[in-house]
Amino acid sequence: MDHASPVGSGHGAPSFGAQASGRGGDGAAAGGSTGGRGGGADAAEVTELRETCAILESKVQKLEQLVRLKDSKIATLQDKLRQSGLL
């Protein structure tokens, strides 16, 4: 089960990881109960949902990294403004 480890690991901000994995689990449970298909189709759907969740968590991590980078740049620019007496 390679796909289960990235989903449950919660890389990035802990609150986002918990929310994202919680949503993935809810979707899998809803899909399994209303699917009405054979067991193989449900397993494939769960695998696909886990992969989707892992991809989305990776994207969240990248966006969080960009926010940290922007915050750092803003802080640097604010320091320069303070030093020049404009802020």
C-alpha cells in the first residue's frame, strides 16, 4: 500500500494534512457505500482517491512553501523601507 503512506503522513501544515486526509477518507467511504459495483471496482476507486489525495497534499505543500517565500520577501522589503525611513 504505497499510496496510504503519503496520504496519512500529513506533510506540511498539520491542520491541512488532517483536513485533506479526512476528506479523502469521507469520499472513499461514501463512494464505497453508494457504488453498488463489485469489490474490484471499489478497490480501484479507493486507490484512485488515495492517489488524488496525495497529489493534492503535494500541491498544498508547494503552495505553503510559496507563501513562506513571499512572506520572507515581504519582510525583507519592509526592513529595507524601515532602514530608509519610509515605513
